[in-house]
Amino acid sequence: MVHAFIIEPNTYNAFENEAAQLEQCKEWGLLSEKANKTKAFFYKRNGTSLPCTIIGFVDKITAVIEFDNEQRHCIHPSYLKEMQAANYGQKLAAAAEEALEPESLELEPTEEEALQPESLELEPPQEAAPPAEEAKIEEAKAEEKPEIEEPKAEEPPKGKAKKEKAPKLQLPEEKVKMIATVTEFTTVPNNFSDNEDEVIIYEAVSIIDPETQIGSAWSSHSATLKKLELEIGDTITFEGKIVAKKLTKHPVPYKINNPSKLQKEKA
């Protein structure tokens, strides 16, 4: 049976393995932090409940699910999370009965309105400022830094200097061997869970081969990392994937996904 409501992704990132799927589902709040395996998920629509599997993502706020007929569909993780409630259909029916005028039905957007196929970029409730807005904030802070006073006539060279910034790092798409030093342990809000996420911030992060300086990065403080009993100042080597994703409320531009083959370097 072909589902007419499908919003099929043009491209998406498939999970490399079950461990990557578990970590992402925990980040979305679809699984508890103590979960060691995935569970059955259901897509509920018009009184039907369709079993589905989470197979990957377009971006961090757009999950990709697959139905039994192998059709793939884009959905906001928080929307999918709501569907797992046993009384999900009853809530929608009650909301429709209580509506007093047509405008009131627009308070809750439909799935199609919440997820536009042209961009597939959604904003979950209470999400931190988008990267573009954060970039504006960082640029404003940079402009507030003390500078050597120059005559107004010399301002054009200042603009020219901005154009000569170092080119953006070309990050590898596959896993690479890296080295990093632990600089901070902290927590950040999770919009899909009542609990905050534990994270580690690293400095002096670099790819070993080919040798590439990254700078600062962060990763989830997973159960695997906790086994190392890391402390601030410890240096570790590992294999992982580096992606451009800022840490909420911290000036850290890159994230390390699924670090494996971890080894603590001797002092």
C-alpha cells in the first residue's frame, strides 16, 4: 500500500550502526538515557497506527522513518514522540470538539505545515537561536572588541581585512582518527527531555591523518566515555566523525559523533 501523505527526503544521513541510532534517538528524547536497544515506533494518522523504523536524519531536527512498504518519510522528532502516547488520537479528537471557531483549529499546525518539503528545516519549541542568528551575535561581539583607533578614512581597509579570513574548514565525511584534550565537563538543555544532556568540551582537537587542526569541539558524555573516567587535562585518541554543529550557549563550533577505539594518552 502506497501512503499518499509521504514527504520523501531527497538525501539523508543513514545511521552507520545501532549505536549511532541509539545515541541520536536519546538526543531527540525518543529513548531514555538508560536504553541499550531501540524500540518499536508507530506513526499515527487519521485513526491508523503504522509501524515504522527510524533509519536516519536530514538534519538534527528532521528524522527519516521507513514504513513496512519501504516508503521513507520526513518528520519532526518531537511530533513522532507525541505519536507514541497511547491517548494521542483522543487528544486530537478532543481538540476538534472544543474548537469554537475555524481560527482556533490553526493553533496546532498539521504535520505538513510543521515540515515544509522545500527546506526540511524545522524549529522545535524553545530551540536555541539558529546558527545564522548566532553568527550575527558573534559578529556583533567581535565588533565590540577594542581596536586601535584609526581615522575614519581608514575604515575601508578594515572591511578588506574581514574578506581575508581563513577559509572554512573542509571536514571529512567519514570517520577519522583524532586526538583531543579535555577542557570542561558541562550540561546543555534538551528540548525533547526534562533532563539536561551531559557533554564534554575539548581543546587542541586535530585530525591525525591527514594532519588537520580543528581547534575546539564537543561530544556527548556517553557511557563509553564515562568508562575512561576522564579528567580535565586528559588527552585521548579515538576514531570519530567531526561535523559543524555549535554547542548551545558555548562558543564551540564542531561536534564529535560516535567516538570509538578510545585510548587515554599517558601524561
